[in-house]
Amino acid sequence: MPETQQTTNNDSTPDNKQGASSTQVSELKKKRDDLNATVKGLISESKITYTNLEKLRNDLKQKKGARDEENSMIQKLKAERDKLNEALKTERTKLNAFRDELKKIKMSSSSDPKKLEKEIERLEWDVQTKHLNAKAEDALWAKINMMRRELKSMSSYVKKKDEVKEVRKSVRKLEKQARDIHAQVIMHSEQSEKYHAELLAVFEELKKMDVLLPEMAKKIMDARTEADNAHEGYLNAMGVTQKNRREKDDAERKELKEKADDLLKEFKKGKKISLEELMIIQAGEK
């Protein structure tokens, strides 16, 4: 696309060998300049679109990073929850076992252990201080031994009840921790789904860009071609010699080819290029 400034030298030294009128020359020059302005406008528009594309890509990257962080946190929390559930399983098994043991301890009396201890002490004192015949003494010792077994049973029952109470506390604590962790898993899962939905929306915008950018590139190339043709008509009307045009075109093509080659090398190395630079590469390959 010849720039208006670049064609000024030709404008200032018209040969006009073909005999075009000054009015025709002016009209052709205006048409060429208008088309050049159209090309510039399309390029500016494409730059804005490309800037929006970069914003979308950055937004996509940020949202993907946020979603991945949420998913990573979810995995950590799930692993922690699994450990708590294993500990819960162990404690519940222990609790059930203690409860079974508690059921097996038969209490033959509902007496207070302290009162029972005092009664045993009183009976033992009677055996030691009273004059009893052998049969009465044996009967008293039998009663004392029975009361001792009852007291022992009561002590085991009380001890086992305390153990059950402690394990139950442990179970409840672990259950609360597991519930809290599960609530966090739900919260981070909802956040992850939110970011994922936003990601899908950005993907849809990028799909639109995939369609829009090639269309814009084609519009620019078509407008550039039309502007070049208008410039050619203007040069013909001005009577610029074919030789001068060919030399000028060859120089421009050479410069364009060199710039396109440099950009292509950078692109192959992984450098991001703009839409305008992409068009330069395409033009340089022609």
C-alpha cells in the first residue's frame, strides 16, 4: 500500500505523458488517498481487536490459574478428609468394642461402690472381732467375697464407661473436623465451577476472534490491493515511466521481503506477532 507521503515526490514531478487532465489526476489521487485512509483505518481497527485478543488470552490465563489453584486445594482437602475418615473408622470400631465390653460386665447390684466398700469393711471387722462358729464364719466370708466381686465388677463398669466416654468425645471431634473439611471442599468446588464457567465464556469469545481476525485480515488485504490498483492508475495518469515504477516496486518488494523474513524467523522461534506483522509475512511470501 503506497503511503500518501511516499507518493508526494511523484505528485510534484508529473510527466503526464498520457495526457490525462488535471481533474482526472486529482480524482485519481483522491481515490488513492481515500483507499489508503481506509486501509489505515482497518489496520487501526485490527490493532484494537488484537489488543482485545491479548486481553482475552491474559484473562483466560488468570482464570485458568485460579481454577487450577482451587482444584489443587480441593485435592489437598480431600486427602485430609480421607485421613480423618480413616481415623474416624478406627475410633468408631474402638467405641463399638468398648460398648460390647460394657454390656458383658454384669452388675449384680445397684449399690453405691463407696457404701459397698464400707459394708465389706464392717463385715470383715465382724469376722475378726465376733466369736462365730465355723459355719457362720464361712457364710460371712462367702458373703464378703461375693460383695468384693460385685465391687470389682462395678469398678470395671465405671472404668469402661469412662473409656467409652473418652472415645465418644474423640469420635465427635473427628466428625466435626471431617464436616468442616467437607464444607471447605464444597466451597472450593463451587469456586472452581465458577472459574470454569468463566473460562468457557472466554473460550467462546476466542472462537469469535478466530473467525473475526481472518476476516479482518482479508478486508485489509483486499483494501490494500484496491489502494495499490488506484495508485497504479494514478501513476499512469501522471505519466510516471514503467521503468521508474518497476525500480520503485522492486525496491519496495525487496524491503518487504527482508522484513517478512525477519518476522518469520522470530515467529518460528516462538515470539508472538501482531496481526499487522502476520500480514507482512503473508505479503512477503507473494
